[in-house]
Amino acid sequence: MRYIKSQMKELMKDNRELQIRLKEIMDELGLERNYALKALYHAEVAEGGKYQQAYQALDKPKD
């Protein structure tokens, strides 16, 4: 599974919890949005994270 910025933004679009977590990461670590988004991916999505299945579902072609 790879980090894809557009997919991560799509996942976050309707997920208030992820939006809040992104803001927390930006504030706590002083990261710019793009770096915080990647950090959020590694913390909450990658390798069995809470949102891994939802992220992978965005990768599947829509019929």
C-alpha cells in the first residue's frame, strides 16, 4: 500500500475525526499541512491502521 495524496484527501473529506487529528498533528509537531497529512497516513491508515480498509476502498475502480 502506497501513500497517495489525492486518496488521503478523499478519505479525509467526509471524516471529521481525521480532520481533527490532522489539525492536532499540525499543532503538536509544527508541521505544514502536506507533511502532517503524510504523518497522519502513517499513524492512522498504513499497516493495519484504523482507516486502512476505507483508504484501500478508494483505490478500487468504480463500476
